[in-house]
Amino acid sequence: MNIYVANISFRAREQDLKELFEQYGEVSSVKIVTDRETGRSRGFGFIEMTNDSEGKQAISQLNGVDFNQRNLVVNEARPSKG
């Protein structure tokens, strides 16, 4: 399951998110999207979890949770248009 995460603190690292989501199941990848020119986090990213039911549990448990002083927005990622 591909999960979209928004409102990520600019201080958060991919490893931090991986550890947070691993509480709910196996995480196969984590990607925080960065600005191409500055390399700075854009405040959102994607988590790939191997099990859909674990992914759904992570979404329901982590949406709105305070993480590094920011309330995360966590949803199932929509397929890209392109």
C-alpha cells in the first residue's frame, strides 16, 4: 500500500518516518520529497507498506498525530496521473 504523508516537519528524516510507521507493520520504502534546486524537504512524502491492512491501520492511527511538532496528514496515496 502506498501512503501519502503531508505536513512533515522540515527537520524530519526518512528514517524517523520509517520508525514511526514500522510500529504498524513492515515498511518497504520511505521517500520525503525534496526541492530539486535547494534539496530542502517540501513537507510531504510517501510510505510504502507491504501489507494493506497494516497500511490502513497506520493511516487511521497516524492521521492527525503530532510528529516533530507538526500534525501529520496521512491518506492512501492516489495513483499518479501520467
